Amino acid sequence: MLTADFYSSYNNLETQAKQRYLAHLLREIKEVEENDKLAPDSIDGGFCEGLKTVFKQTIDVWNEYRKGMKVL
């Protein structure tokens, strides 16, 4: 698995799977919301809000795990 950011040079690498950093995905979602002027109550805006919630929760769980706490 390749863990990478969004530099286009990674696009040409052959690998079975690519993982993007959650913080980078959050930034991309924010840019989409701003560029497309998505209303939070629209279908697309609601989808983006849901993704942000899941990604932020995932980051929180990972941070707690790294602190050595059991989280489940």
C-alpha cells in the first residue's frame, strides 16, 4: 500500500492500493464546498458534511489509540 498526499507524481506509480491522508481529504472537501458554493442543507453539501464528520471521528479515534488508550 502506498500512503501519499495529492501530488500528481504519485498517480503514475503502480500499486495495488493507495491511501490518502485524512487531513488532505478534509482540505479537499473544504475546497469543493467553497468552490462549488455548496449549501450545507443540499444533497451534495450534506454528503460533504457527513464525510467530514466521519474523517474527523476517525482522526480522533486514531489519536486516542496512539495515546495508548483502548478505544472501541
